[in-house]
Amino acid sequence: MPDLDRIDLAILRHLQSDGRLSNADLAQRVNVSPATCHRRTQRLFDDGHIEGVRAVVAPDTVDLGAVVMVGVVLDRSTPESFAAFEEAIMRLDIVLDCNLVAGDFDYLLKIRVRDMADFNKFHGSHLIALPGVRQTRTFFVMKQVKDNAPLAF
């Protein structure tokens, strides 16, 4: 982070906790003028330090209250099989996160569904039909203790 000074880091921290802050409020919190704050914030976007701003929707309010973690093992560990799986998974909006991992699985997926029956339908019609899938292990989340926490820097 050599190109980020304490003001840049303060801007990032404040925006990470409340992306709806007005430029004037943000400038006041980091002790700079609104013009300086706007210029610095724009640079943080332009340089890729801020990837985007979005609303965090309460899952229960849109009938997606169940979280399922799925470990996926592919039948081959080749660049081609990984690429085919990743390309297919990108088309599935129901999959929130897909991570290539070391350990017992090739990929770990985070999925949000209405309920167990909804997941069962997705599993039978989409998940096991993805390219190269040999095995899946499913974990239904009982309680989310910490989810999408802000980055600590």
C-alpha cells in the first residue's frame, strides 16, 4: 500500500463502513476539504482501490434466507477443466462466491437459496451437471456468525 497515505486509508475505511456518505460528510470525517476529498476518492476508484459501491440487500426480505456451502471436486485437475468449470459457474447467479481452494476440494461455493428444497432442485438440475464435477459435499449453514466483514487495514 505504498501509494496510499493515512487520508486515503481513512477514506477507504469510512466508505467501507458506509458507502452512502456524502462527499461533504466524508471530507469532514477525514479532515480535508470537499474538493480534496472528491479528487482523492475519484483517484481511489480510478486506481482500482475501490471496486464498486452497492447496496447490501437483507436476504430474508427477498426470500433467500438459507446459505449453503458446497465443496466441489472435479474429475481432472487440468487448466482446461478448471476453465470450463469456472466459465459455467459464472453463469449461475445463485452462486454468490466461488473460490479455487487447496485441500479436500477443488472449489468452495457459497450459495443462497430459499430453503433445502430449493437447493435440492438446484443441485439436481444444475450443480451436478457442471463440467467436470465428480463429487460435491454440501454444508447447510445453521447460523452466520460473521458475513462479509469489512477488510482490516
